[in-house]
Amino acid sequence: MAEEEPAVPGLLRALRGLTLKDFQEFKTKLSEVHGEGGWKIPKDSLAKATHPCALVSCMGESYSEDVAMEIAIGVLREMNLRDLAEELLGEMVKEHKQKYKEHVVQGFLRYKEVNSRPGESRSLWSLFTTPTITRKPRSEREAVDSSHGCADSSNGPGTISALFDPDEDGQTPQVVVLVGAPGMGKTMAVRKVMVEWGEGTMYTQFDYVFCIDCKDRALPKEASVAELVSKCCPHRRVPVGKILEDQKRILFVLDGFEALGFALVQPEEELSSDPRAVKPLEATLMGLLKKTLLPESSLLITTRPMALQSLGQCLDGEDYMEIVGFSGATREEYFHRYFGNDHKADVAFGFARANEILYSLCSIPIMSWTVCSILKQELCKEKDLMGCSKAATWMSVFYLSWLAGHRGRDSPQDLHRFLLKLCSLAADGIWKHKVLFEEKEIKDRGLDQPDLLPLFLNETIPRQGEDHGNTYSFSHLHLQEFFAAMSYALEDNVEVVGDSRDITKDVKVLLESYSESREDLNVTVRFLFGLVSQECSEYMGNVIGCRTSPRAKEELLRWLQRRHRGTNQPGQGVKLSRLDMFHFLFEMSEESFARRALGGFTDVELRDVKLTLYDQMALSFCIRQWPGLGSVTLRGCSFHQQDAKYEVAASVPRSGPADAGAHPGPVAEQQHQELQSPMDVLCRALRHPGSDLRVLRLQWCRLPESCCAALAALLAQHRSLERLELGDTALGDRGVRLLCQGLRQPGCCLRALRLRYSRLTSACCKDLAAVLSTSPCLEELDLSFSEGLRDAGAELLCQGLQPHSCRLQTLRLGSCRLTGACCRALAAGTPPLTCLDLSDNELGADGVLQLCRQLRSPSCPLRALGLSTAGLPQDALQDLAALQELKPGLKVGYLLEQEAPQTGAMARLPFQRGAVPGRRVPPSLRRGAPL
């Protein structure tokens, strides 16, 4: 019968390589070794082990595999057989690495969902759907939007597997920060990294990947890097020294960095470089961040945007990637993965896609999960899905009602009391930046009710050897924020934070804290607005048995009405400059409340905001309830356009009272032929019949050509709109031609059109001339900084100035590369004009003289002429002086208005003021001395 192979083949190979003399010496030294607990191998057992296989079996009977390997390595070193000891150590590390990978896959592959049955878990691969990831330049790390799930992907898409790929310069990042708002799937991404590394399909350049869960309550207060590594490993004997030798092949993952709550101000001289030095956890992690510890190792850090500023002070040369949620295609994929049944998935996804708000919310992975959880239950009951949800609060309320329906035999009063205590716990955590709660807290608050607690909180049982009790958490921060908001909305008068005297259940405290410093309370405040809406309040009372306080609703209204009051002059309308107010009102979706809240405001001005589809929906809802809105200004904003395959159907206007009696004209037909504009939702809201909008400014917004069709429809139908300013770089001639279709419609009453920095050429000037000759209202046209316009464009424009029907008074063509060749046409076209700005153009002496001859006519009404006088010869200057003497009311000089875009917007432009790409600014473009 063949001899059974020992369980430690590496050790057997090492012993077989010994000479007979070395083998006997090994046995002798082995007899003197004390193992775990002082245990020694009995001498008679060693005496019977006359060959390597028997000795390995003998050691296996007395020691665990890891201990046996460690003892053998020690003995070999003592025998000065260091090469063999190192070889055996390598075998040990190799075996340990394989076991660690298996441990990682086992630990990260399956996870427990909230409300799952005992023993039930879900595989990562059954649900994981790849989110959209964009690379963020390092200079933009503080500009990541902390409120939304969408971002500008102009810096190129990324994937989880490519986080450590070389960048465009060929540099491989050593530190990657994966940024994402709550619910974007950062932890799921970490799970994917760990599982695929363990399976050998991702990040194979790393021998070890160690994940430190920053949300883990069991993290020690003091630790060394070596101890953190050992904590990640499944076995007691970890070859830490060998693992840490090759730093370049180690990746540390810090998941949920913001949960640490560290100040990160540890002086660098106090940081250790010894990976075995036990320091406060903050100092150890700071050492990894600042590269005083294991400087050649790599780091993957996931965090919410709120922690970026402090984190950035500790890092150097890091890459930033942002998870921006699901695209249209991946949303559909998620639904199919969740349901595992194509028919049910199609029904649920069809419902979500038909509801603009819900479909937009599903770009946030946690909301897709919430929606699917609810719709799955509704489908099981064969209910009509079209009666379901409206916004984030509604989804959470429906989810709460579903949870309440799955409770045991508790009475409604028991549930109500439990919810009050649960909401108090949630608010306590939100105020203290806390997501994990100890077992003692649960018991002290009376939440240890076996029929209710598992429905609302996840329980984490400590691993063997850990000296703390169970910990509890809400399944996601969004749900904790929702329950925290409920603590303010519910009618019962209890304290929000049991052990904090300065924070009570006072809506004023919440709102003032949010306004002054606690921007992280945004979602809680938004949920509060949704909870106090009349419809939601009635549902909460009738279905769940919780009554909301009417006092909270009135306090919210007073707070909104007070905001921004100190920023404007007394007696003037107040300007709104924060997007959050629109989201708060949209979450409530109560028209009468919105009208009361917005009644004292007249203007909107947003700067450098990435407007998602949901942002536009929130803004559009408010615009429809805002008859006093007179001006909308968006500076440096961008309009995020989601997958057209899914968004076009959702964006088509539905027939209703607002469109009753309207007949599709040429502009409407054009609009349906074009791809939907990324700002189509906003333009539809601005067209509503009750709007009194007079000014619309879209400056430095990088509007694509497709936006012009939507703007043209707005111009054609909005009789109160008097001024449109589009300071941009991407409209082009085709976009302007689309605008002209709207300008020629009888319903257009626009008085001023400014198209500065819009890359126009003479190709669009024929259409503009047609507008000038027919428009009964247009009085000002500004095409400044259109370098492609040139003389041909100016001459075409002058044709539109000739008819008596032309009402234009101001024409601005500053910095359009004009020469004296167009001055004859301009001189002939000046009769209707009172202001002609030709600043920053090289007109020359002949051109100026031609203009002067026309201006001498007593019938010429011109009162302002913009010219760059620097470099003009003396005779031209004398003619201008004589002209001013003849007409003292005529202003001649540099008139070009050069408003600067925002810092972020200017960086996106390809040229600076008064200069264009490839064009040297000659001296004659300087202002020159005033005449």
C-alpha cells in the first residue's frame, strides 16, 4: 500500500533535500524546540521518524501546518542552511498567499441584503453592474459635485479594472482615490476588486491586496501596519516580514475613508517608517498616506467628496476617479440582474423609464436597488405599477411601508414607538458622523426588539477573539438620513439626541446648522421637505400610522423665505444662487407651497454647476410655480445629457393644458427632427404660459448646437422674453441659423441678442440679416469676439439694416477681424443705428475716414462709435476730433465690453479676451488714448 502524502508537501521536499547527517541534526534540534503552549514533540515519536515523510507526519500530529513550517524554517536557519530555509519560507508564503486569496473570495463574494431571510445571502456576480467612472484631473479634486450622481465625462471614461493603468503620459498611478456620493457603489466596487484579485483576473501585478474597512467599529485604536496586515489574514501565523519585503506588489484598500473622522494633522516628524511600530491608528494610516510607511506600496481609497480636501493634504501625485452612477444601458442591466426574470425586469424597467423623476433617480445605484426592491414586491401582488412612487422621499416611504407590512404581531403603537426611537438613533448618528452603533446603544434606546430590529438595521457579529459586542448599521446612509429626517417630521415631542443637551428636536437647529457649516445635512433636509408634504403626510398617517408635524412645514417655509435676504439691496428682488432650494421644493412637489416660498424672489443665478437631468427637473418644477421670475442666469454651467436611447422618449413633452390649442410650426418640427437637447427640459419649463421671464443668460455653458432648436422654440412662443445672452464657444453657424428660425416667428418679441465668443463666421450672417430686416422688436445685436465673421459677414449684416422695417439700434462687432474694406457697407448701414461698436478691429485710416464722412450727416442718429484709436495716423485722428466737435453728443472710443467668465469657465475657452487662436495681437488693437 502506498504511503499517504503528508499535508505539507513543501516541508517534505525540503527535508528530502537534506543529507543523512543534516537530517539527524534537524531531528536533534527539533527535539529541543518548544511549540505553541510550550509543547515539544515526544522523543520516542521523533525516534520512530526515520525518514522525511514520517518526520513530516510526526510534526503534523503535534503542530498546525503554519507552526510546523515556522519551526522548520527556524531550525534550518540555526543549522546555517539559509538557502534551504529561504526556499521553505518562499513555499510557506506561496501557500499562505493561495489560502489568503481563497479567504478573500469567500469573504467578499457573498453578502447579506437587508431583510434577507436567516442564512440567505446574495452573490456579488448576481447583481453587480458596472457603474460609469470618470477620471478627474488632480486640479479638480475639490470640484467634484457632492450632491449629484452625474459628472462631466469629458476627461474620459474609466473602469474598475483600469484604475491602476498608466495615464496618457505613461505614468502608472501609485495612489488612486475613487470618489463617489453615498449610494454610488464604492463598496461594491471594492468587493469586485477583492474577488477578482482573489480569482486571479484583476490586478495581478499585486501579490497581496489588503482591504481595511474604515467603517468597521472593530478597528483598533492602536496598530502597526504589520498588525493590520495580520488582521486581514485568516490564519494566526502570518509571514508578515516576507509579505512586506516587496512593497511594490502590495495594494492597500481603504474603503469609506470619510468614516474614520480623523483630523489628519499628525506632524510628519512624528510618523514612523517602521511597519512593525505600534502607533495610534491615525498615525499608522497617515504613514501609509504620506508614504513614510511602505513608500513603494499602492493605495486605493474610496471616499465621499466631503473628505477630499483633508485627504488631498496628505497625498502627493494621486489620481482621482469618480463614480458617477449608472448610464441608461447599465440601469436596464441592473434591473435584469436584480429580477433574474426578463419579463418582470422589462415590466419594472418600463415603469421606471416612463417616470422621468424615477428614471433619473435610478442613475444612483442605491436608488435602483430601492426601486427594484419595491417593484419586486408590487409585481408579486400583481399590482398596477403606475400607481407607485414619485421622488426619493416617496421611494423611501413606500419602502418603509413595505417593511412595516413585514413585521410580526406588533401593534401599530409598538411600531410607532419603535420608529421614534429608531429615528432618534439615526439623527444621533447623522449629527455625529456615525454609521455604526454599539449593542449597548441599541439596548439603551429600547430598540432590541427581535421582531422589528432586523427589519431596519443590519447586524455585524464580531469575529472570534474580538472583545466588542455586535454592531448595527442602516443598510445605507441614505436610509439613515431618511430616518433622521423623520425624527424632525414626526409629531411626538422627543429629544433627537439622547446624550447631547445642545441638539434637540428643533427644525431651526437643523436648518441653521445646514446653512452655516453642515452641508452634509443636505440629504436629511431634502427628505424632511418630502416628508412634510400633504400627500406624503396623509400616506404616512393612514398607512404607517405616523403623523407629521404641521409646525415643521411652516418652519421650512419661513427658512426658505429668509435665505439670501441679506445679499441684496433693500427694495430689490432677491436673487437665488443655490441649487439646493429647487431640490427641496421639488422633493415636496407641492405647488402652493412652492409659490409661497418663491414669491419674494425674482432672479436665478447659478455658477459653475453641472446640471443633471434631475437638476433640470427640480429647477423646471420651480419655474412653473414662479410667476415672478424675471431673469435666469447660468454662468459656467454644463448640461449633462444621458444616454439618448433612453432619454429621448422621457423628454418628449406630453400633451396637457399648457399645450392646448398649440399647433406645431417649423420650429417644433425642427425640434422633433433633431436629437433632444440636453437643456430641453429647462426650455419647456420656461415656455409655460404663466412665465414672465424677461432675461435669459447662458454664459460659458459650452452649449452644443442641438440646444439652439430648444432655444428657438422658446423664442418663438415666449412673448415676454426681451433679452437672450449666449456667451459660449460651441454654437457655431448652424446653431445660429436654428435660432434665427425662432427669431423670425411672429410670437418672438426679443429686444436684445448677444452671441459673444460663439465661433461665428459669415455663413450665418445672411440668416441674421433676414432677422434684422423683419424683426419688429430686435434693437440690439452683439456678435463680439466672432473672429470668423470678418468683412464678408459685416457686409451681409448691413443688408439687413437697409429696410425701413429694421428696428436695430445697437450693433456690436468688436474683435471680429474687420478691416477697412467693410466700412463702406457699414457707413451705408448706420442710419438706423445709435451705437456701432467696432473696437479691436484693424479698420485703418481709410476705413475710419469713410465712417466719418457718413457720420457728419445731420440725419445720422449715431451717438456712440467704438474704435481702437491706437496706431491711427494723424489725419484720421484729426477727422475724428473734427467729427466730435461737430457732434459733441457723439462718443468715440473703445466701447468693447469684456466681462470675464468665471475662473472655471475661462479655463475652458481656447482664447483670451481680445485675442484668438493663432492670432498675434497687434499694437493697433490696444485701446489707445481717448479722443
